[in-house]
Amino acid sequence: MARDGLSESERLLIVEGLKTLKVKRRVELANARSSGAGQRFDERDYSIPDIERLIAKLDTSTERRFS
């Protein structure tokens, strides 16, 4: 068990969920940008950089081998 109290399998599940969330947020961002609503949307508006930081923080060498 790691310092953060998460087992390897828990860590992998969280990373998988975050990667799925990132994809969904990118789709939402693309839809918002193409809607022509007049507002300029940025990745930060959809927390994409925050999600990427969490993935990098939690991603382990085991996860990198399987992705």
C-alpha cells in the first residue's frame, strides 16, 4: 500500500476514471467551442489541466505499462 493509503488496484481504478472524465470533458469543450455561443472556452473552464495533474500524480509505472 502506498503512502496515500491506496492500493495499486484502487490507484488504477482512479486513474482509469480520471482518463475517462478527461475524454468526456474534451468532448464537452469541443461541443461548446463549436456551438457558436460567442464565448471563448478554454481547457481550464472544464478543469482539464487539473485532471491531467491528478492523473500524473496518481499514475504509477504499472499503469504506464498497461496503457
